[in-house]
Amino acid sequence: MHDFCLTIPYGLVLIGGGLFGFIQKGSTASLAGGVGSGLFLIIAGYLSLTAFGKRKNSYLALAIEILSAAVLTWIMGQRYIQTSKIMPAGVIAGLSGLMTLFYLYKLATGGNHIPAKAD
């Protein structure tokens, strides 16, 4: 599975969560954090998708994805430890942790595997 196949939906989930937090609680921190990090990840996913279309890997996109997911894991993990609230801190920390592991796996295995060109 290519990184952009999960990065773009992951970014959309973060945007949706940020919007939901803002609408439900009026939290501008949720809006800025969710929408900002979600858009950042969608841009990274788009960079990776574009590179894949050119039959290349985008290690810049992969670095952005790893850094973003790791930071979200750390921040939301700390928030979960402080509040013990599963929603949203625990869910986002868990999801971001899984995505960090996925991105590290992609990095360790050489990025997106480009299929052989058909003759």
C-alpha cells in the first residue's frame, strides 16, 4: 500500500475532527490544530501521489508525514495522559501512532514501490 492511500484520508479525518471540535465546543485550538495538521498532511499526500505518477518516490513527503504523525502522537498522547479522555486525545494519539509506524515502515522498505513499466 502506498503512503498517499492512507495519508489523504488521515488528513481528512483530522480536518473533520478539528471542525467537529470547533462546532461542538467552540474550540479554536481544535480548529487550528485539526485543520492545520490535516491540510499539511493532505499536501504531503498530494506530493507523494504526484511523485508516484512520475514513477518516483517523494522522500520529502514521507519525512513530512513521519514528522507530522509523530508530533501528533506526542501531543495528543500527553493530553490523553493528563485528561484520561479517550475522545479525542486517545483516539488521535492511537491513530497517529499507527500512522507513524506505517510511515517508518514505508521509509525502511524504500518508499512506495514503483511497478515495472509495461512494455
